[in-house]
Amino acid sequence: MSALVKSSIARKWIMALSGLFLVIFLTQHFVINITSVIAPDTFNELSHFMGYNPIVQFIAQPILIAGLIIHFIMGIALEIKNNKARPIKYSKYSGNANSTWVSRNMIITGLVVLAFLGLHMYDFWAHEIAYKFIYAEPEAATRYYAETVHKFEPFWRTVIYVIANVLLAMHLWHGFNSSFQSVGAKAVNKGKGLRKFTYAWSILIPAGFIFIALYHHFNQIH
């Protein structure tokens, strides 16, 4: 029993730490992307740096991908474990009496966000890899802004980005705060200030990504 408890705690810690790592990445990703709205030249410079810096490409990027894989594997594993621990379904559904819809459906929002990340990586990461290593195109430090704007020209792709970021906000609403609780941060500050911060961040960052997508889409309509 002790080993089982320790194993469960270890999974939650891994889930929490990998989630917090991805939160840092999302913040950094947003900071760079918002410059495409307010300062395209800066966006080009930052994107070129991220695309050709060897530390980012060969150290940070593999760590990010590993963190993403670990986070979702742990999430699925914990969901399966929790379902096995509660084999008897409640005869009467009591709505939000014991938990919110988001907390009960983290696996659903997580899988949708994962599918969105697949599209996002196809749009940007796969294109970047092909540009540099398959077609061996020459460095072009000013190409990033035009490429990004072009991706948001189709209405359907913009809609997918909006919907995905709404679901991302829902996933983060529960997951971000829960990650801090899992590593014991709630006990440090009674949870109130930290909870408000995680909730605000969970809304503002996805909302910022939605704004970027809509801005570039509608800015092309004449």
C-alpha cells in the first residue's frame, strides 16, 4: 500500500512539474507572438533567434517535446487509475456539488488541446524543419511575420485556433492551480493569492492567443 501511495504521489508530482514547465513555455510563446501585432520587426528578430540558436533548437526544444509527451502520458495514466478506483458510478448526478465540469473532463480538454498542438506544430514547427533541413533554404531573417500572417488567412484555421484556445483556457483553469497544489505551494500562501493568479493567467494568455489569431485574420480582409 505504501509503495502504491508513493507511486501515485510521484505521478502527480511529474504531472504537476511537467504542467508548470509547459506553462512557462506558453508564457514565452505568447510574449514572442504578441510582438507580431505590435512590432513585426521585433517578431522577426525573436523568431529568427529561436529558430537558429543551437541551445534552443537542440536542447530546449527536445526538452519541451519530452515535457509535453510526459505531461499527457501522465494525465492519461492518472485518469485511467482514477476510473479504476471508482468502478461504481453515482446513481444520481449532482452537477457541480462535488466538482466542476472542467475538473471532471480534463482528459477531454487535454486531448483536444493535444490535437490542436498537432495542427500548430504542422503549421509552424514542421514547416520550419522542412525549410531548414529538408529543402535547405537560405536564412531569411524577415520571413517569419509574413509566414505567420499567411497561416491565419483561412477562416477555418482561425476558428480552430479560437476554439482550441477556449478549451486551453478551460484546461488551464483547473490544471494550473492544481499543479501548484500538487507540489505543496498552496500551503505556503494559503492558496488565495496564488489561486487568483492562476485563474487570471489561465484566461489572459489564451485570450491573448485568440486576439493574435483574430487580428491577423481580419487585418487581411479588405
